[in-house]
Amino acid sequence: MNVAVLGEILPGEHRVALIPASIPKLEKLGCEVTVVSGAGVPSHFSDDEYREAGATIAPDVSATVHGAGVVLKVQAPTDEEIVALPEGVVFISLLSPLTEPELIGRLGAAKVTAFALELIPRITRAQSMDVLSSQATVAGYKAVLTGADELAKFLPMFMTAAGTIRPGKVLVLGAGVAGLQAIATARRLGAKVEAFDVRPAVREQIESLGATFLETQEEVAGEGEGGYAKELSEEQHQRELELIAAHIADTDLVITTAQIPGRPAPRLITEEMVDTMHPGSVIVDLAANSGGNCAVTREGETVVRNGVKVMGPANLPAEIPMHASQMFSKNVETLLKELVAEGELLLDFEDEIVAGTCVTHGGEVLHGPTKKKLG
Ligand code: NAD
């Protein structure tokens, strides 16, 4: 069976879905790999490296997907790509299934069997397929570096002949995968770090990284299904806003990562709170593409308000493309081990991973329990 790898078209998307090191692993599953020419170039994997690893290089999309059983991409397919896909092919990528029902409908109508990588269930067996986790690790790390680079201050403490510099103060809101990586990175840079999350279970993880978990007088907790958070009541949300307002004014760098799957990001920083911060401070809002945790955030832009830079990066993992692609590729490779045996596709719709992740099959949009909001 042929596995096809497409290139990325979205501006700023420098990742590739499969790197050369994964090709021998797919060959062991009985697969041959065809890669569209140049697909790996933005992440610094050349066509020659793919060839040396055993892949065939094809000149364009239609030659790449011709006769393929599986097609891989990082971002969702364009309409032109959907038209080029062979009927019945398995297509695997990020698909934003909870917010892009029309795209899912088009994939269904094209009789593509589409897998949305966002829906990989959060179970131990699927951990090494979990693209959201691997890419959130990259985003959390890069958010701190990006923010530190924009700061008018140091993060580490310095004791020099020119005087003593106090360590910078970092506040991390949301301590899931990205937030915990942001805490670890800020600590490595020598910052004093405070953090808050609505899932009380993460307190211990925050503290074990050397950060302080912010306390509320009355509990603010929103543990949802599958390891995710759920929306807070209005009263709890107000309590959280008061907590943040009490800490943000003397913070140098804020990293926000709070998300609720399929919902707009919770609003945690108001304009008034930004106005209490010192000019030269920075906010990096990792929830920019689901509406932002900060009222000032604009996706893909840096807004300067009274000297405070509010950054809303649209795609931070793509800014560390080699390692982000390496992790993405490993995730996809592990998923393919579930779907392919001896060069044949074996889709077991009773299996939790297949049932949870597959969004279209046989011309239908699938509505499993994890996909009830698909439309
Ligand atoms: P996410 O990206 O959906 O959200 C980021 C964080 O924001 C979460 O920790 C969430 O609790 C927090 N949040 C939501 N609303 C908030 C609010 N109002 N204020 C403050 N924080 C708020 O989540 P994620 O990082 O993808 O993962 C969440 C959890 O799932 C983590 O504990 C992670 O370890 C776990 N997980 C488990 C597996 C597995 O078992 N296979 C895989 C991946 C992640």
C-alpha cells in the first residue's frame, strides 16, 4: 500500500507530516511512501533525504496521491486537494473537527475516510499518537522564548559589577501540556514563576517544576471529561479574574494557554488588567486561535497597549519545524501501526482509537460520542 505525504500550503506552516526517519518504519508495515517534491524543505528535510530513506518523490499533488491508500498532511486539505484524493482513501491530518463542520462534510461527500488528529483519545495506549500533546510541548517552550525575546528586561537574576538584576516574574495561566512546558522553560531561564489552572490535579505538577500555584480563597475548579477542563460558572470565573488581577500588575511575562475543547477560549485577562501592567511587559496568548485568553489579543499579531506587548501567535509549533515535525511524524507513524498490517488497511471501528478519531467513512460524517458537536 502506498502512503502519500503532501506539502503544506498554509502561510507560515513549516512542518511536514512525515520525516525521512519514519519511512523505514512504514516499510516494515508493508507500505511504500511517496512524497510531493519539496514537502520537507521548510522543515529542512530535502527530497534527497527522503529518497535515501526509501521514498519516491512525485512532482505534484495528483501524482503523489495517485493510487495511495493513505494520505498524510499536517493541516487540513484545501478544496483542490480534496478533489484530487482517490475515493475511499484514508486521509490523516489536523482537521479542527469541532469548529470546521463544513470541511468535514466536504471530506464525507468526497468519500474520503478522514482521521482528525485532534480527536486521538487521551488514553495510555494512544499517548504516542497524541499530536495535540506533542505540538503543545513545542508551543509552550517557544512561547517563553518568544516572550523573553520581546521583554524589555532579563528573566534570570544577575549579580554583576554593574549591579544586581532581580529575576523576572512569569505568570502561566493554564497548566496543561503547553503550560507545564512553559513553566519548565521559564524556570530554566531563571524566572520566578507563578501558575494557575482550574484542574486542581495539576497543582502538584506546577510545584514540582519549582513554580508557585496561585491560591484562591474559595475553590475555582473545572475538571471535565478526558483530562480536559470544562467551563466555569460565572461566579467561579469572577473569582478567577480577581485572582489574576491581584497578581498580573507586577508580572513581566504572562503566558496564557487556557482552552476548553470545542469552545471559545476562556477570557482571563481584561483590558483593565493589561493597563495595570508595567510598560515593557509582554503577554503571549497561546489561545489566540480560539479567541484568545486576553481581551487585547489579535490572532497572528502583536498589539502594543500602553507599552505592553500582547502577542497572539497563530502557529508557534511551526516555528521550531524540525523537532515539531519529528514529533508529529512519530505520532502519525504510531497511529499507522494501529491502522495497517502487512501492507493492508485494517480499520476496526470497534477500536477506541479508530472510532474516536475517524470523522468520515463511506460517504458519511460519523457522529460518535466524542464527535457529537460535529454538526
Ligand atoms: P488544553 O489545551 O485543552 O487546555 C490547557 C489548560 O488550560 C488545561 O490544563 C486546562 O485545565 C486549562 N484551563 C481551561 N480553562 C481554564 C481557566 N479558566 N483558567 C485556567 N486554566 C484553564 O489541555 P491540554 O494541555 O491538551 O491537556 C489537558 C490535560 O490532559 C493535561 O493534564 C494532560 O496531561 C492531559 N493529557 C493526557 C493524555 C493521555 O492520558 N494520553 C494526553 C494528553 C494530555
